[in-house]
Amino acid sequence: MNQGIALLSLGRVDDAKEFLEQAVKRDPTNPHAWYNLGLLHKNTSNAQAAVDAFRRVTEIDPNDADTWYFLGSAYSQTRQFPQAIDAFQHAIKLNPLHASAEFGLSRAYQQSGDVAHAREHLQRFQYITQNKLGTPIGLAYGEQGKYSLTEESPATMEKVAAAIPVRFVATTETAGLTAKPASRTSEDVAAFLGPGACFLDYDGDGKLDIFLSDNGKEGGIALYHNRGNGTFEDVTRQAGLDPFFHGIGCTAGDYDNDGATDLAVTATNKILLLHNEKNGKFKDVTEAAGIRTDGLNVSPTFIDYDHDGDLDLFIAQFTSDQFSVPRKEGFEQFLFPKEGIEPHRGIHQAQFNHLWRNNGNGTFSDQSDVTGLSVPVPTLGAVGSDYNNDRAVDLLVTGWYKLPVLFENPREGRFKYREPLWSEPSAPTVGIAVFDFNHDGWMDVAFTQIAAPGLSLSLNQKSKRFDPVPLPKINWARGWGVAAIDYDNDGWIDLVAVGETADGKGEIRLFRNLGPDGFQDVTTEVGLDKIVLKDPRSIITGDYDGDGATDLLITQNHGPAVLLRNEGGNKNHWLRLALKGLNDNRSAIGTKVEVFSGANRQKFEIAGSSGYLGQNSTLINVGLGQATEADVVRMLWPTGVVQDEIEVAGMREQAYNEIDRRGSSCPTLFVWEGQGYELVSDMLGAGVVGHWVGPGQRNIPRPTEYIKIDRSAIREKDGKLSFRLMEPMEEVVYLDQVRLLAVDHPSAYEVYPNEYFASNPPYATFKVVASRNPRPPGGAWDEHGHNVLPDLQAHRYIGDFELLPFKGFAKLHSLELDLGEPYRSGPLRLLLHGEIEYFTATGMYAADQAGIQAIAPYVEALDAKGKWIRVIDDMGFPAGLPRTMIADLSGRLPQGTHRIRISTNLQIYWDSILIDRSDQNMNARLTPIPLENAGLRFHGYPRQIEAQPPGNVKYKYEEVSRTGPYARQSGTYTRYGDVHSLLTDFDDRLVVFGSGEEVALEFDPSSLPAVSKNWTRDYFFLANGYEKDMDFYAADGATVEPLPFRSMGTYPYPGKSFPLDEKHLDYLLNFNTRQMSGNEPQGYWYDYAHPK
């Protein structure tokens, strides 16, 4: 049976049918076999057989809602609508939030002629999906119900290999980690909590160095350089650090993206931001960065909370108010309360925790109150993790709460305090470790606690709740640091923690992950029971000697740091991943990594914190067991870039830079030119919806665009004019109408549509712009005074301006033009040919943080007094790839103007500018060419060629890969096939398609009139529609819905709704039927060697 299910998931239908039919003969009561037979028959249009199969499942298990849904779908295929309605209602009775059953019920009512009930249940479907109350049945394995899955048994469950011999050996003294613990008063809460430590490579030599926040060689902070021979050298003073400064916690990351790892150190009433000067020294830039934080600062973490490509800084704060430490040794004098407090009831209502946003210019801004993270509860630990897999990093904090607290990232605005997701009360928590211990793709959480049991583990139930997981008893009175570690490289991540018993004895415990068999205490087996600890605090992981086995470092409150070398863990195969961001932070903090090796799937997150006072190495040590390579290493970078590396060899370090991938490009238009399909340009750039343009502001889309098809670029194909409009990247396209116009005109003229991308309404209105004998400018100079007229005349792009670190932005720059002769009156237009490196929503957001707003091209005229006066605030710009845009200056310039200047801070490149003074008295003849065929289908990803200047992307349509580094929005797409009826009118009936898909368009020119003598025929292609990308700051960027429509205004459109009259109801139920979860199996790499 399981083999049949596997074959079905691979699309091998005939083989699957044979195995599944054998399975039901052997065991007629097995619901899995009948269910998958039903799926097979349904997908091969054998509807009655599907009905029979799903009815058998309902007889075996009448309480499975998914079975009733599929039974209803099968009945609908056979047009037995009363039976379908009954089955769908049964599914909804069992699961009131069954989205697919609501959609199926709506279709069944509509096809039965009951429009009112059809509308009611479609609205219910939309409510469930848009509020994420339920997920529609998808196409990916695991998304079609529990009985679609293989049936697990003890024989088929993935087993963990037998343990290999591993020992941890203390190497503190031989490694040279000498220390002089500080002598401070026992009432000092700050001294009692710490210290912490960080593994980092501060000098870029590829070896892990160690930073201690206290108790270093001279009693305070210390930096130890890894010599590479198992020993370390104290370089604290050489690095410009104060060895007498007493810190508490630390975090390491490249906050300014200059390629060198920086440090942040917490202390009482102080934060140190230490910039790595790349010469072996650090510089204290705290004051210059604008960071000011009083109070008891404990655990810091670098985190890119706003996903704008640079690291922000979160500081967990505790308090000494109402808390004190032992006046003598022994836990019984520990006066911290064992019970937590409510998040809304703090100590004297004081505010704790600070979030410092990186402005991208070397300074930080306090966003604690704006984000809602300055809660009135003392906090100890913090770590960033995307616990709900929505691509936005959330924040998990510990402290004197009754339960750990999750702050859910809203992408913009205040973090959402999640109601407690832990099912059992526990003692207040201290340390945090986040890891996917059961290989289900959801990050689970381990905590240490200030009272018994001292350590707990919670299973993430798909972000709905966290369930307790049994661990071997340890009888700790107090737990401190905790970390995830695959100590034996068997591919199952284990758990290690430090704590204290009731009599004050320090301990370290290691629990081996046995997969489905739970966890086993192997402390004694690996020799950790022999390690003597005095008041342990933080524990961090990293392979300091580079041998492939992960080592440990433990800090002590009254002693030196303890370095533990892993001996034997590298007997199993391993892979170390060193990641470096490009458009994301260079430290790759926040990147999610999945490693597939055979049947083993592991998931990791690179965090800026170890969960308590320190930071693990940001290198990922992956255990491969007996596998020699990883089949796929999949990275999801914080800004949303998906990257696959395949057949990655193990037993070595593999370094990967974030790919320079364009995440979005407007849908691209190709035309048949006689030998193949050639790129015309992209379209609908101004139709983007949900684009962030300012705090709380979204753009107003313009859904209409015309583009010229030059007469030399188009030929008939089988008697038709053939086009392809496709999405080559990572957007969802909402195409409403297409038209092709034949534009006949005297040969002495060139014609252009009146097109340009304006930032705000009023937008360009359609008209034919006729040009006769345009002339180049009399002169052209850039902002440096360089003569660029020869470049414009030779069609060489100009753009000698300084770029900013924000996508699509440059420093303000100008282009000065001599009009050739003074302007007196009458027509005057610029015909500007160029392209733009588009700004992204994230780029605009990041620029806004640095105080930079987009400046649309504006035009100034030099008056008779030699003063520049602004005459046009928004000239517009070319809407994407190279094209000609029109700037109409008629009547806008002062009399006698001889020179004008165009200025902007956008990345716009021109390669031709002509000055046209033609009267518009030429009447072109426009003839619509009928659309004969329109079909939606998958095409794949045509080969991209990055030309110059930036943004000038070209495509080879016929060179195509079935896969690419692009994700897909979840939601309801238009079904494949004929979509002609949707594209003839501009009526909000949209062809919805996504990454790698296209609409094939054929126009019939047979009824066109002959071209008159001395006339010429060009073509204008019209597209009406919208597009939405998956940018972090795109509104509803991860989903197809809500659908845009003409009268909506901005997007999204609170208070308005997509039309649901009978015409649109029919459209939604009969065309938009393709449910996609975004998790459909695919690779995220280009494969042009194996085209579609």
C-alpha cells in the first residue's frame, strides 16, 4: 500500500493503481488504500470509481471530514449535485472550518441553480481562508488528508542508528583559556546572572574565536584568538577592548554589512556596540550609533526583525527591584520568586526590553514602544525564530512570566502578544533553545527553568500550541543555559543544558535524540558527568577545532569558562555550512536552512542568540550519519530569497553566498518574430498592488499599460500574431484584459503610446503620440559636468551616479539638457528611451528608516536670471525594462527656456533622448485585432541574462528550466486551459497565474485592411491587470487573495469587497478552482540541462 501511495505522489498512475488494488484485496478495511484509490480515480476522471472508493472509506471511518469532502467532489464530477451537497455538508458538520468543503458546496449549489446559497458558502470560504482559520486541500503530499499519507508502523518509522562512541574532554587549560573571576558583592544581581560567551570569527581567518562577557583573563571581558592548533591567545588589549569591563551577555553579527563581525555587550546601565575595524581592533561606537539603555541589560540578540537586510538589536532587561541573590552559598537563600507574573502586571509597571532598529546608516532608533516589545516584566533570555513559518521572524522571550511569551511579528507595526501556547504551567523560564527535533519542519522549543523540573521540551503543533515532550528526570533546582547540538552527527539533533541541584552542585546533561523513541540521558556515556562545574550559566556550541564534531563552551559565575572538545562525533559523516548574505545581512542571521539527505530532512535557523547571554557559532554543523552528501541544501533568506544547492559533499565546510536573484519582475511579453519568441518588455509595473510607499501607506495601482510592438519585430505564425505573457519570477499576476491594436500611420512619422510610470494619480491617459523628425539635444551633461551627448547619440546607457545600499536608490543626480533652440510656445516633448532598476518595497522601507524617500524625476527650467525653477514635479519614468516613454513639456516651460534639468534619486538609466516639436495633427488609424485563442499553462523559467545597466534583464524564451529559485503565493489560481472569455473585457474577471506560468495568446489579423500607400503599420499591445510580489513589505504578499478589482482604490481594501454578482460568482467558482499551498514539491534551482 505504501508503495502505491509513493508511486501516486510521483505521478506514476498505472503502477500506483496496481499496488493500491492489490492492497484493498489484501485488506478491504484499510482506509488508506481506498482513499488513495479514490484520489487516483478522481484525478484520472474516473469519477464513479472515485465515488465508490470514497464511500468505502466513509463506511470504515464515518468521522473523517476530508473523506466526505472528496466524496462530494467525486459526486460533483458525476453531476450528482444533491449527493454532492449532502457530502460537503457532512464534511462541514465534522469540521466547520473545512475551507475546501465550503468551496465545493458553493460550486454544487451554483451548478444546481441556487445562486444565493452558492454566494453564502463562497463568502464563508473566503472568510476562512483570508483569516487563516482553515487551509484548503492542496496538491502537495500531506495536504490531502490523513488517509493520503503512508501508513506508519514500527517497521516503517524512521529509526535512529545505534550510538557511536563519543567523549567530551575538558581542554580549558591546554587551550589557554585562563581566567580571573571577578570579585564582586553577592548582592549584585548583574554579577549573579552572568556571564555569557560568543563563538565568532572576528578576524575572518575561518577559525572560531571566543568572546567572554566577564571573568576573562584580567577579570572582565576577554577576546581569545584561535591559533588553529587547539589553543587560544588572549588578544583583548590588542583588540582595543577594556579587560576590566564587566559585561553580562553578548551577541555577534555584522550589523553594518561591511564583511566583519561586530559585537554587542550588555551590562548594568550600559550597552557596548563594538564595531570591527577589520584591523584586529574593535571600536566603541555606542554613542555614535545613538544607543542609550539604562537598567539591568541581560541577553542581547542581533535580529533582522524588519527583514530589511540589516541587523537590529534586541536587549532583554531584568531588574534588581524586589529581587536579591544569596548572602551565603546555597539555593535556599535564593530570593527570586518561583512563580512568574502576568505580562501586563510588572514590577512597579516599569518598562523592560529594548528594540533598537538599524537605520542602515550607522545609527539605531529605539522602536521598543512602537513595536510593543517594551513589556513591564523582567526578561532574561530572547531568541528570534519563525515559529509559525510565515516568513517573519518572531521573538520568544523568557523571564519572570508565568509562561514563556511569544511575540508574533506583524511585518509592520506592533508585535502581537500571543496568548500562552504552553499547555502546562511551569516555573519561570531562563534559557531557550529552538530546534526541529522531530523533522516535521516546525521549530520546537526547549527551556530551562528557575525551579523544578529545571528543563522542559515542547513540541510545536504547527504554531497552534506547544505540547510537552517527556525528558529523562534530572532533579535540578535551577536551570540556566540550554543548546541544541547533534553531538554524534547522526542527523538527529540532541539537547544539552546546564543547571544546579538543590545542594548547589553544577551539572551538565546531554540527552540523545532517539527520534520516535524519545530522548535518552547519555551524560555518563560521553563523560560529561566527570565535568566539575561551579555555578554554570551560559552554554554555547561551535566546532572550534574544525574537525566536524561540535564542541561546547560553558561559562561559570565563579570560575573560568569551560571548553569541552568533542572526540568521536566526527566518526559519522558531517557537513558544515558557512552562509553569507548579499541583499540580506552578511551574517545570515535569520536564515532558515533545510538539509535533505536520503529520507532524512533536517531544519535549522541561524540565530543571533544562544537563548541565554551568548551566541552559538553561526556556522551550521549538519550530521549526515552514514550519508556522504546532502541531496539538497535549501536556504530561505530573511528577505524571502529561496536558494537550493544540490549534491553537496560532506566531511568538509561548504561556503555559500546568497544568490543575486531578482525576486520580482513584472510579467514579460514575448512576440513571435519569425524564428522564435523574442522579448518585447515587461508589463503592468504600475499595476503592482500592496506596495509599501511609506509608514501605513500603500500605492494606488494603475492597471492599464500599452506597449509598442515595432513593425520589424513581429511576424505571422500559422496566420496568427502570436504572443506569450508570462511570469518568470515570483509574483502572482491578475490579468483582466488583453488587446492588440494595429496602428497605421504615415511613414514619415513614428508613433508611440502615451506611457510613463507616474508615482501618483493622475496617471497617463491613452493617446497616440506622433513624432516627425525628432532631434537630439543640443547638449547633455550629467551632475558631474560630463558631456554625455555622445553616449545618448550612440545608444549607450548613462548612469555615472553613486548608488545607495537600498535597492533601486541612488544619490540625488541630474541630467541637464540643451533644447537646441529656445522654447517659445507650442508642442515640446521628450522621447526618452531607458529602463529602471526597480526599487522594492523592502528597499523603500529601509531607505525610509535612513530618512530617504523616493524622489520621482522632476524637471526644472533655467530662467533668464540663471535660476532653476521647477516646472514638473513628476515626469514619470520608464515602467521597467527598456522602452520609450513620453514627457510632455508643452506649455510647461517659461518663454525662452534653453536648458532643462531632470533630477531624481532613483536608479534610472537613459540611452537615448530626443526632442520632438511635432504638431499632433496626424490621425493614425487604430484597428483592433480579434483575440482568437488564449490558454493558461505552465511554461517554466526562461534563461535570464543580466545585461547592463542594472535592471536590464533579457530572456531566452526557448531555453527553459522547469524549476527556479522562486516560491509561490498560496491561494486559488485560475485553472489551466482556455481563458479566452476572461480576457476580452475589462470586467474584474481575472486570469490568476503565478511563477513559471504563461498565457498563450493568438490574434487573428486576417480582417485587417490593407496598409495605405506611404503608410506604415505598427502595433500597440494593451494589458489591463495587476501583479503582486512576495516582498516582505507587500500587503498580503504570501497569498493570492484578496483579488484586486477596478474600483478598490488602494490594496488591500478594508470596507470594500470583490464583486459577487452572478457573473463574478460564476467566474470564481468555475475558473478559479486551482488551489495551491505554495508547498508543492519542486526544486529551487535552475536546470537548463533537463528542459521541460
